[in-house]
Amino acid sequence: MANPIRLIVGLGNPGTEHERDRHNAGFWLVDRIAGLRRVDLKKEGKFQARVARFATADGDAWLLQPQTYMNLSGAAVSALAGFYKITPDQVLVVHDDLDLPAGGVKLKLGGGHGGHNGLRDIAARLSTTDFWRLRIGIGHPRDSARSEQEVADFVLQPPRKEEQALIDDVIDRSLALLDLMLAGQMEQAMHKLHSKPKPVKDSKE
């Protein structure tokens, strides 16, 4: 069993103009956790982030939304982790993922950044890639002719209605496993999360 998760980081860009961007999927999930745990995310200048603390069966845990823009996300993560003596394997970073379709999700420990600037900066600031990631699929503008700028524009736009429904479903499924992840029961959480959901049967006779 892995160590309990003590820090859940949602990645995104601050500001109302970015609230519905695909790139802010990590913010969306952390907002939902704050609502479920009935805590308020408040700006903490020393961490350059919005932060909330909540109680778990294994002690206190923190929610974090860096307010530095995506490519400097590691500053907030390393500052809070260092202050509260949280090790990298006790950190779960929730982020959007171009390589998974909308409705796709993957929980994993370590790995590369896949071109995601938030992950890149966190790995650099923590001096390791060995932190947990919850990858929320947002799809990809699959076209070999598309430039990097077009892909960048894609993540800074809201999902289509049907994509948003799939992403919301993934967030719901992830929240259902929150207690397992917080307790460090990652293998069990991965098995449940990566299993294809069974269709709901019609209860009508």
C-alpha cells in the first residue's frame, strides 16, 4: 500500500476567462472535492495558490490550485509540500490530458510530462517525477497538419457539450474513489477507475 495522499493539486489557469477551458479540468475536480468536504479554497500568498485543509482518517490533507498560470505550477506545489513536509509520493496532481479521449481517465505514479507544462514544472521543482497523477482526458484535435499553436488554442477553449458530459462523468467516478486514494489504496482505486463502467440496467418491467 502506498502512503496516504496528503496533497491534491488541481492544475489550471486562474481568472474567470479560463474557468471553462479544457486546461482547467484539474481545477474542476478540486472544486468538487472542496464542495464535498465543505471547505473553502482561499488565496494564500506564501504558496501563490488557493488552498484548503480538510481532515481524513490519516490526518490532515490539503487541496491546492496554483495561481501562477500553468507553466509555473510547481512553485506552489513545492512551497506547500516543503512547508508541511509532504513527500512526492503523497502528492496527487489532477490534470487535463490530450492523449486520452474525453471520458478517458488514468491514475498512475510517475512518468513523463507528455508536453504538459504544469507537470513539467512540478517535476522540475520537486526534483522527481515520482508523484501521483490523475489524468483526465480532454481529447485531441487529431490532425497532423495542426500546429502547436492550434493545439494550445484547443486546450484554452471550453469542451463541446457532449465532451463536457463525458468529462463530468469521469470527475464523478474519480470522486467516488476519493477515500481510497486518500488512504493510499491506489491499486484498488486504479482497478476500479480503469475498469469500463457497466451500463445501468433499466429497472422498468
